[in-house]
Amino acid sequence: MKSKLNAPVAVFDAGIGSYSIVARIRDTWPDKDIVYFADRASFPYGRKNADELTHVMMRTIGLLEQFDPSGIVIASNAPSIMVLEEVRKLSPVPISGVLPPVAEAIEASKNGHVGVMGVASLIESRMFADFITPFAGHAKVSGFNASRAIDHVENGDFLFAREKTAQSVKHLVDEIFQRDPDIDVLTLSSTHLPWLRDYFEAAAPHCTFLDPADSVVAALDIGPMGSGITHAIATEAPGFEIAEFEKMLGQIGVDLRIEKVTL
């Protein structure tokens, strides 16, 4: 398969979340070749510290460089904020990340109160605090741990246990507005969270939800086109088998045969 790919863009994270980036790339450039990597054996990125994430990124970049990519997208907010600059030093290939669209959220807010939803390790990190500090003079920016909601994407609840997922999302939204009832814009700052957008909009219809995927894809230096191939690869671990992952993708209308790899 490697020989059939022409300067593909490689997109990865630890699960299904990154497919939202893959889908946007495919919609924007139908002929672009894509390597989609789901590192199920390293799930979840969001509960790893910076050193652990750097180690995972080193192995992953090494694997993806074998496909001669035109670029690599780390389709996960936690490593993008916590270790992106370090990871860029590891490879001559351009590496992009996914960052919370805080400036866009402030611009969209009528109240000057915005929230960033992400995994615990991101929201509680020094890097996140540093990231939002420059915005302090423009709006009140708060971070919220959405790890429990993200789990409903990875385990398939958002497809197969919709009432349970809706209750969990409602609980998260209630917690957010208890802390700051004036928030009117929330960022979906995990690539898993856009899969829950309908749930969030039902729980908080007065709120605007921003997905950073659009700006990430728009900023890509995409390189030459190919044949429109999406080559899917994944690691697996007990409880995170490839067969189950293929089934989950099928439920959202994605028919991909996934090749097993190891790091």
C-alpha cells in the first residue's frame, strides 16, 4: 500500500476522534491520499503527562515517516498544547496540531465569557494555563474537564447508549454553568467532542460550540494530490480491538479496512 500513496497527509490520535479531521481533509481535497492512524494501544492520550506523550509521539512520528508524508497532523488537543514544539524537533516533516480556538470563541461571545472543554491532563496542565493567559485581558476564559464525556465516544456509547450519553453530557453542561452562568461559547477542544455536538446543543441550546477542525484543515500546506486513498492503520490492546473499532466506524458510515501495526 505504501507504494500506491503519493505524499499522503498522515492524521493520528489514540482513537476515533481524529477521523473528524480526516473527513474534512477528504471533503476539501477529494484526491488527497491520507494515512489515518488510530493508536488504540496508547489510549487515552488525555491521561498521560508530557513525558509520556513525548515518548508516544516519538514512536508514532517514526512510524508515519515510513509513508513519506507531506505533513503530519497530531489530531489531539492534549499533545498539541503540551508537547507539539518538542515533537516538531523530531522530524523534517511539517507537523501540525489542534489547538483550542480561543480567539474565535472570544470573537463569537456576546458576554465575554468562554469555556474550553478538554481532557483532564490538558485542562489541568501548566501549558494550558500559559496558553490562555494572553487572552485574560479580552475575556474570561475557563477550562473544563470533559474526560467523562470523551469516554462515551471511545467506548461507543454515543452510538449505542444514547440516553446514558445524553445524561452525562447534561451533567457536564450543568457543572459548567454552575461555575460560570455567563458562558455563551464553548470550544470542543478534544477531537472526540465534535461527535457529541448534537448532545451538547440539546443540553445548552443558547450556547455556541466551536470545532477547531475547520481552522486546522484550512491551515494545512497539503502538498501534491494522489488517488484519494485513505489508508487506515491501528494498534490494538485488550478492550481496544481493531474489529470493534471497525464496527464503531461503520456505525458512523465509515467503511475502512484497518491494517494492524505495532509501535
